[in-house]
Amino acid sequence: MVSITRERLSPEESRATALEAARRLLIERGPQAVTLKAVAAEIGKSHANLLHHFGSAAGLQSALAALISDRVCAGIADAVQKSRAGEVDPIAVVDGTFDAFGKEGAGALAAWMILSGNRDALNPILDSIHQLVDQLGEGHEDRPVHETTLWLVLAAIGDSLLGGPMAEALSLPRERAREIARHQLIDAHRPKEGGVA
């Protein structure tokens, strides 16, 4: 029998490891799989250990929402800044938003928290988006940043939850909602004097 020696992680490292495991479970199995017991099993820790770090399942979900929303908003902010500098196509802003809510699981997590009555856990997502919009609006007061963020985030969440079945029901390609959002972003931010978003 081989004996495995585990490194002792700091509380911060242990918490980060648990959140990464929770994110993997969210993406692979859906939001209902993100439980203290499942995350503990995933990282080889006890349920009590996770309770110590997060306080409850709601605390874990809230911390996961904060982690995802921070990453999502950082990615979107980076894409917008590069788009404004002419380094990337503005389409990257739409793709980043749709990927965040779809592939990263933020849409499913947000919907699940609302439906399970855990609306407070949404605060990190909403706070991150609010900070992002404030950041992107600085120096661009002539652009409809708030309105654009509203429809883009709602479109991305809707697509993450129902995009596939809706596209199939309407005999449209799976990526059509994303394509529509790309065109809308380009049209909405077609400035008179140049620049995007």
C-alpha cells in the first residue's frame, strides 16, 4: 500500500481549492450538484471543513458566484478595453459575455439561486456588473453603457438557459442569438466620430 502525504494548505488555499472544485461541478453537472458534501468529496475534505470556510451551502454558492462574476467581469472589461483600443473586434465583448454565462455556468447558477430563493447570493454578481459598468462608463458618458449591459447580460443569461432548445424549436442555428447580439452591439455603438463600445 502506498502512503500519500498531503500538503497542508493555508485557509486561503483551501478555500480557493474548494471554489475551483465547486466551479468544475457547476460546469460539468449543473448548479444542483454544487453542495458542501459534493465539493468536500471532490477535494478530499470533510463536510465540517467546508462549513468552517463557508458557513453553509448558501455561503459556498455566494462565494462561487463572487468568484465567477469577478472572472466574468474582468474578462468583459479586458475585451471592451481592447476593443476601444482597436486591438480586438467588438464581437469579443459579446462572445466573452455569452461564454461567461454559458460555458462558465454563471447563467445556470444565477437562475438556480433565484429559483431556490437564495437571491442574496446574486449580490456578488450584480455588484461586479455594477462596478464593471461604472468602470466602462468613465470617459464614455456619451455611450449607452448601462442599456447595452442590460440587454447583453439578459440575452446571454437567456441563451445560457434556453438558447439550444429555442434555436432548435425555431429551426435556427444554435449560435443565432449570439450573432444577433453581435450585430446589435455593433449597431448600438456605431459612433459618429469613430470607436466602439
